[in-house]
Amino acid sequence: MDTSGSYARFIEPIEDQMIGVIWRVLRDPDESDDALQDALTKIWGKRTVFGHPNPKALILRICINSAYDTLRRRAKHRRDQQVLREHATDQAGPSGASGVPVLSGGDVLVEEELRQQIMDQIADLPRNQAVAALMRLVDRMPYADIAQALGCSETTARVHVTRGRTRLRERLSHLNPTSKG
């Protein structure tokens, strides 16, 4: 296959969409740039993408997967840092009733932490459920587009969204004080 014009034909027209799906997962400019570069490297390494029946959907799926890989690395790094902080707190003594230092701008931090917990839980779902949940619940995409991106039927896409939503509800029930989970 002639790949000299492949970038201009397949990638360039959807660059904004590629950046958009990655940004919605990561919400960090540096990590988004890195994830986009990782996705482009994977796409270029698998030039058979350009012969796929729906290259746009496959390219966007590779971008989403790259963003989730970055999110998983971030979550692992955060867990590692938490262990180090807990160890340091144990050595220095508690800093407050909960052992967590009080920070200014608490509402903003709580909201960001909540969003991050949700995104971390989405990232921990099985891949198809994670992609479907992100596309439907966060991006509000129609089931037909989700099915196209996942390479499955619309009914299967609905099942992935439903199962992902159910798992998220279970995993995040501690955030809802009225739930009896």
C-alpha cells in the first residue's frame, strides 16, 4: 500500500477528533500530546489500518486505547505516590484527623478528585466496556458510532455500555451517600 499520502488522506482530516477523544480522557495537555504521539506511532506501525474497512473508527479506537494506557500509567503512578506519602506520614505523624493535609481551594480539589476517580474506574473496566462507557456517558455519542468504533453491532455496543454503567455504579457507590451498596 502507498503510505506516502496515507497521513494526508486518513489522519489529517480527523486530527481534531483524535485530539478531542484523547483530551476527554486525560484532560492534561502534556499527557494528551504524549498519548497522541503513542497513538500515531501505533497507527504508523500498523499501516494495515489504512486498508481497514473503517479506518476512521479504528484510528479513533487506537487513540482512545492510547489515552487509557496513559490513564492507567497515571493511576499506577498516583498509587505509588500515595504509598510513599502514607509511609512518610507514618514516619512524621498524622497531619490531621484523616491523615491528609488540608489544602486551600478544597471544592476545586474535591471536584477534580471525583472526576479522576470516575475516570480511573472507567479505565479499570474491560476495554470494550471502558470505550463504550466513555463514548456514551462522557462524550454522549450515539450507539451507532460506538458500535462502529468497537467493530460490533449496535446491540452489542448497548450491552457494553449497560455493563460498564452497572460496574461503574457498583464501584462508585461509596460516592453516593444515599445508596445502600
